[in-house]
Amino acid sequence: MFARTTANRLRILCVANTVASGRRSVATSLIARAEAASESASTAQAPKSIAIHGTQLKGLNIYKEGKDPVALKDEEYPEWLWTLLDEVPEAAKSEREQQRLQRSRTIKEANFMKSKKK
């Protein structure tokens, strides 16, 4: 479980860093190294971020002439970023599912009404 959580936190960190820089990709080599490192680690408390401040996150650049982004300090990321992997209560899941179904029904009804106007 520790390995999976650490790798997921790195994925979130990479996505947040790419969003901040306007780029979008996956740093697979960095994630693989993080999974290997976390498997060998003990069951100690997991750090918020596995990427050390100033580390160049290779593989996140999708532009020909662009540069790979650099990892920021943990304090520079928003606090909600570290809670994305926390378990969602079952009651909240059912509420989310109901909201998703309602949005889907509303969109289908609107599309149906648009098709009838022509």
C-alpha cells in the first residue's frame, strides 16, 4: 500500500506541475523509480512529495523546444493537492453518482429538445 500511495502522490505532483506550466504528459520513468524506491522503504510515514525540490521532472515536456519542469517545494503546492488520494466516504460517493446521473439526464434532455426544433 505504501508503494502505491507514494507513486500516486508522484503522479499528482507531476500533473500539478504540468498544469502550472501549461504542459500535459506522464513522467513514467520517474514514477517507476518512485515505485521501486518506495517498495524498499519501511512502513514509515510517507512524505508529501517524493520529488526533491529542484529536481527536473524528466518526461513531462511535450514540446520540441521546451524544457522539463522543475519540482517545487511542498509548501508551494496547494494543500488540497495532498488530499486527492484520500478515501471518499460511501455516502459522498452515492451523492456524487446521483449528481452525475442527473447531469447526464439533463444533457440528454437538452440535446433531445434541440434535435426536435429543426
